[in-house]
Amino acid sequence: MAQSPRLRVGVLFGGESAEHEVSVVSAQGVLQAIDRDRFDPVPFGVTKEGTWLTAEESAAALAGIPAGAYRPLPTPAGREPKIRAEVSNALNELDVAFPLIHGTRGEDGTLQGFLELLGLPYTGAGVAASALGMDKALMKAVFRQAALPTADFLVVPAHEWRADATGVIDRIEAAIGYPNFAKPANMGSSLGVSKVSSRQELGAAIEEALRYDRKALVEAAISGREIEVAVLGNDEPRASPPGEIIPRGEFYDYAAKYLDPDGADLVAPVRLEPGVEKRLQELAIAAFKAIDCAGMARVDFFLVGDDPIVNEINTIPGFTPISMYPKLWEAAGIPYRELISELIDLGLARHASKRGHRGCARA
Ligand SMILES: Nc1ncnc2c1ncn2[C@@H]1O[C@H](COP(=O)(O)OP(=O)(O)O)[C@@H](O)[C@H]1O
Ligand SMILES: [Mg+2]
């Protein structure tokens, strides 16, 4: 019997966010583990400046970064257009794309929109779910609508803050109080996130959040454990056992995530009461469905006593072999290699199913 041709899988990594280096390590993991009997992976690195590297440049850049070392991709010399003809030609020859780029222009729907324009199937969330997952103000509005438990919050648009800071602070004090957390609506990796204990600190914390985005969020501080659940699937997604993040400092800040190897412990899976575990899994699936997600997501919770509160959903969670998302599936009996294959199959299935609906994008 003739062997079916291997699918050309574009592995998209790097990107402009602070999680660039994590994404590079995720790509190294995927390229190493992917099932080469079924797939022919083609790497496409995106530099911190947003320039797409060719497959050859990407492979050379990866070869220069020791496995598991957190290093950025080198920037090509000279002023290049972001996407050169060689890159777009190679993208057009792919069968499917595997986006692993976190944050801005990777996880926020823009990259997904670009892949839609190319008519290319891709793994993970579509345009709308990606955009909702990235914007905490919109995400929380949708979670509220779906009756998911979330911390009380207020959105502070930059223009309102500039027009009447005192009025905004008064409203926050009346609705949220202290302690609270101020954060940018669109960011990730804890950048611009501060814990606020008093009126004196609030102004600077909002200013800091607004350095990153035109909207800040101020949320009631929740005192609880940080629990994460992995979700996998399209229309009928399933949820993994929960894992726990135990930050050493006051909260899971940027340093704990990326600078200090001892900044946080990651326990995957974590043993919880069966009833609590089941409730977390139901809520994780409900959060996934609320934003119309697809493929994968990691849903992050605070657990207060036995009561889960949904913090956020991440549509492109860290995907290194030792990241929470793959580790949770590994604990559930799905090894990294199979997880990669399943995500690609889910991306292809979602693309194929859209063809059956006249209003959806066709290849
Ligand atoms: N309302 C809150 N109560 C308690 N801790 C919080 C709250 N919001 C954020 N944090 C802490 O800050 C970290 C980062 O905030 P998060 O909203 O998850 O943003 P990011 O998208 O940057 O991960 C969380 O993991 C948690 O440690
Ligand atoms: Mg988070």
C-alpha cells in the first residue's frame, strides 16, 4: 500500500511578546517530539521585532540555541520587510500551521486571522476566541455572562483615567476596595500586574498597567491557591486533572515566571478532593466553551477553600515539555508526541467542518 504523504506542519514560534524565549523552547520541544512518520515540520521563527525568518534561517537560529536555553532569535541584518516573499511562498505550501507564539500578534487573533486569509488550517483557538482570551476585560465580561465565578473587577480606560483619576479611584474604592490587583487588559506574563494595598499605591499601579495597554483592570485580590486545568478538544473538549502553581513571592509575578528558576513550584497533577477536582474540570470546560475556544487552552483558577474562581484562560499556554499544559496531559495518559498529533488533527478537523457552513471561511 502506498504511504500517504507526510503533512507539512509550519511550527510558528518566537514573536514580539515577553514570552518570546519560552516560545522558542516550546518549538524546540515540538520539533524534537513531533511524529515524523505523519508530519514534516517546517520551522518559522518570528523575531522580537516581528520579522519572520525563512525555514532555513529558523533552523539555523534554533541550531545556535542550546536545547532548553532561554535565548531570543537573532535579528537578520538590514531592514527587511516583516514577511519576505520567500516566507510567504513557503507558508502557502504548508498543510497546517502550529502557532506557538504567545501574546501580542500570536495569541490575540491577529496571527489566526492571517492564517485564515491564507486558507490554512491551524491548531488551537480561532480568531474570536483568541481575541477574547487575550483581552481580560472582554474575557471577564463573557465569563460573567456565562455565570462563571470571577473576581469583581472594574475596567479603567486610559482616557477616563486621564480625564478624572480621582473619580476613577473613588469608584474603585466603592466597588472593589483593598487589597486589589491592577493589570493591563491585554498583556500576559504578569507584566504590568501589581498588588495594591492602599489608595496611595493605586495611582502608580494603574499608571504602570496603562504603560502596557489602553485599558487597565482593577480586580479584588483573591487569597487562594493557584490551580490550572488543561482543556483539549473542539466541540466536546475534555479537561485534565488540575495542577498547582506555588509562587515563592507574594504572587506569580514576571520574575517568578521567567527570571528566577526557584520563583515558583509547579505541581502537576495536584491531588484535590474529587468533588473539587470535578468542579474545576466542569468550570474549565465551561470557560473554554464560553469564549468559543478550539483545540487547546489552559484555564487558571484561584481556589478559595473548596471554591474555584476563574482567573483567566490562555489559548496558547506554555508548551515546552515541562510546561503545565503538556505535563497535565502526560499525567492523564497522553504523552507529548501524541498531544502534538491530536492538536494537529483537531486543527484539521475544525478547518474541514467549517467548509460545511456557507458563512465560514473556505480553503
Ligand atoms: N485578583 C487577583 N487576586 C490574587 N492574585 C492575583 C489576582 N490577579 C492576578 N493575581 C496574581 O498575578 C498573577 C498574574 O496575573 P494574571 O491575571 O494571571 O495575568 P497574566 O495574564 O499576566 O498571567 C497571577 O498568577 C496571580 O499570582
Ligand atoms: Mg496568568
